[in-house]
Amino acid sequence: MRAWEIQRTGERDFHLTFQMHDAVRNAIKLADKLLASLSQPSYESLFVTNVQQHRSDVLETLVEIVYEALESIANEFKGYDDLFWHLAIDAFHSTGFDSIGQQPDGMTPFQQRLALKIIDKLEDNMRGYYPAICRVLLSCLGPYQAPATQPNRTAFNLLKDAFYSKMQQFPHLAQTKPDQVADFLPDHVTYDAATHRLTHTYRSGPPTTTDLSALHLGIVSLIDPTIRRALTDEERRMAMGTF
């Protein structure tokens, strides 16, 4: 609630933004440490197999901290000029949803659970309900055609496909609730109802357009067992060295 107030008033409360950023980082570090400490059967048991299943374990609590921070800044999120930009982009990079560098294929239990929460809320957004997590995703994942270091099934690419698969419902939202369109777009993204195109405009370089009607993504399942992966040796080493 305080984050939303800061965004609306333009108040520069760097103390709160630092505290929120630090809380998210610590939750991610603790989740990494937890996963790195588990036996293989225990690790495997943390993957979600049924989206209706209620989960109340420690990993779920850590995922919720990260997700709720993103949700709390969503409705007023401006994009790369937002006071909470570094919190948002670092949350994605620190959890491995990163298009830069070499990333392994698949998702860890933490990545899967965070992605499921994001996509579930995005489904609400496409019906005109808030918080507008769509604004954060458009900013942090970027246009669909933006080049990624790897074209394979990394966590970033899986999340991007799942996100834009849901975004293909955006033209329906724009048609049925045109007065809400701006609520679901960050400041640097526009939507053309005639062409069904989203355009990202940055400070440098030409605008980048995503034609939602031209994407052929189908249904992306985040509970598909084939997208599961174990921690790499490097991830395990880094996790056990935190705190």
C-alpha cells in the first residue's frame, strides 16, 4: 500500500524502496539456499503438478514475498523510469528469468511457482481485473521479438511465451473495455487497436513492435514435467555461499 502511495504522489522515499528491494533479494537467496540443501526426492516434490493444489510450505512463503512485491507496484508501474524499476528487473534477473548470458533449459520449483502466480494474475488482467501485473511484465520481459542470447527453453523464454500467449487476449479486453487499456500498459508501451500491435519505445533505438495477432504460441503449460530442471553445480555452490 505504501509503494502504491509513493508512485501516485511522486514521493522519493528511497528508504522504503531499499527495504522492499532488500526483502525481495533476501527471499530469493533463502529460496536458493533451501533448494540447494534438499535431497533429490524432496526437491522434486516442490514442483507444482496441479494448479488447484494449495501449498503452504516454506518455498511458497518465499515465492509469495517476491510475487507480492511485484503485485504491490504493478498498478502504477511506469516502466524503466519507475522508482521501483530496479526492484522489478532485479527480481526477474535474480530468479533466473534473464535473457542475458547462458541459462539452463527449464525451471526450478521456485521459478515455476513464481511464473504460475504471475500468469494466473495475468489471466485476471485480461478480464479487466487488477493489480495490473501486465505492466511489470511488459517492462521486464520486453517485446516478444527482442533478441535473446539463447533461443531454447530457458526459464525466461518459457515465461515470455506463457506471458505473450495470454497477451493475445488483450485485443478482446481493448474491444470490450477500451477505457481500461491504459491501465494495463507502462508508459513506454502503446497499443494500436486497429492492428493489434504493442509498441515498446525506449530512450535510444527504434521502437519495437509486437503483432499479437501474428504470434503462434498455442498453450504454454508451466506444469509440464518436461520443463523441470535441477539446480546446476554453479547455482548450488552460489546458493550455499549466501548469508
